[in-house]
Amino acid sequence: MNISTSLRRATVPLALTAAVALTATACGGADAGSSGGDGSKLSGTVKVDGSSTVAPLSTAAAQLFQAQESGVKVTVGTSGTGGGFEKFCAGEIDVSNASRPIKDEEKAKCEQKGVKYEEFMVANDGLSVVVSKDNDFVDCLTTAQLKKIWEPGSKVTNWNQVDPKFPDQELELFGAGTDSGTFDYFTDAINGEEGASRTDYNPSEDDNVTVRGVSGSKGGLGYFGLSYFEENQDKLKALKIDGGDGCVAPSVETVQDGSYKPLSRPLFIYPKASSLEKPEVEKFVEFYVENNAEIAEKSLFVPLNATQEAELKKDLEKLKAAHQS
């Protein structure tokens, strides 16, 4: 799979405050934010912000959309899910990226500001915890064991400190850099707070560094996106995770059905109802939804399953019907 490194979740800090892809070219004769009466292409700007985890999805969507609609400029910012909802409810952006559903207090803020919105689940996210192929003593870790390893101030440096049944084997840790959405996700899921992590590990924004480090160390342990493990499963072993209901192996199916917990979750976009009155925003959101599978693959996320896909398409049809009425 030839994926541009600019779209890998754990490869670049997506602090994008300008256009993420193509430079917009205004279409002659058309007003900004509308299509020309003579059938000319759309023009205008679509402002997207929020979750750094979802940003690569929206970046991929923007690039694919702008290849068709060069007169539209799509910008993608990364202020975090909470920060995105703040801007969204303040009316500063058109679409909010979110790695969780909107909270009640955020709903209240939007309601106070008169901001109405739609919710679309556009992909699934799953992380894999990996060890070397040479590791023959561990197949599953509990979330409590992962927390013991990765929590801030952890002094665990040997596998026998994780479990006395494990051998006297030095533990060498590799993981996402602190600017990565993968880092935010993993630390939140395992340690209970985004950014809460021990610092004495080998961080990198390049997943290949983690692959080389873990595969070259019998005591190595690391984490990154499930899709990237699938590309490197000849070199690594993915551990099963026990989130309280027994050991579950990471797979497309267990990520989609939510049984691989807590390292799987749905991802969302929230378009603002008033922004959808602008043709360029409406068409971008429609494009995003209708091409969700290609966008998920391009940005190395787990696509929707058949049930999720049907629900998303139904939500889009409701939106179209509401705008036509």
C-alpha cells in the first residue's frame, strides 16, 4: 500500500492551520462560496478543526475533494477534540473533527450559541501493541499491565516486573511521538489522560522507527495503528489485549465491533447546519461520506463495516432530504 507519509497518523504532527493540500484557484465569475450559474466549479473555503487523530482522515478527504474541486480551499486545523468543539460552538469553523461523541456540556454551549449540527461516524480507529517475533513468552497483556508499563514515572524496565512469570528480559519501549494523535489516543485509553506517559522510551513520528526497534529487540514493546501492523506483520507480533472481558486480538473485525477495547473507537465529523447551506461545505461533506472507505484506506484507518456504512448513508440521505424540503 503506497501511502503518502503526510497522511500517516503517527508520522507527522498535523498542526495544519493553512490549506492541507492543493492551493485554491478561484473560478471565474463565481461568487466565493457558490457555484457559478454557468456551471463553473465551486469556490470558497471549508474550515475544519478538532481532533489530531481524525485530522489525517479529513486531510485525505480534502486532498481527494480538491483534486475534483480546485476552486475550493479546505483547511484542517488540529486543536484537539475539545478545542475543536469550542471553535465549532463559537461559530469559527464549518466542520469539527472528533475522536469521541460530543459531550453534554459541549452540546449545551452549541445550543446557547444557536449552533445546530449533524453527526457522522466516518471511520474506526484501532491501535496495536506489538512485540518482536522472537518474543515467545507473552501473547496477551491486560490494560492494568500496560498502564504499569507506560504510566508517568513508571520504573518498569524488565519483563519480570510486569509479571513474575515473564523471564528476566530487559524491556525496551518504543512509541509515538508526543505530537501524534496516536500518542494522545494511547495515553488516554491506557493511562486515563491524554499526554500522560513515561518519558524514558524511544519516541518517533515515524512508525518505521518503531518497527525496526521492536523487531530488533527480543524485549521490545511498542504501539501504533493497526493498519501499519498489518503492513509489517512479517516482522512483528501483535498482542491480544484484555480490557476486562478476556484477551482479544486486534483485527479489522474486532475494531469495527468494539470488542477490542479500549484500543478501538469510532471517529466522527460534525458539520454545522448553517455551513451546510454553503454549496462548497455541503459538497465536501457529501464527498467525505460517499468516499469514506477510500478515505479511511488512504489515511490508514479501519473502514466502516456494512452496518456502519448503511447507517452513515442513511444519515446523509436524511441530511439531503432536509435541505431539499
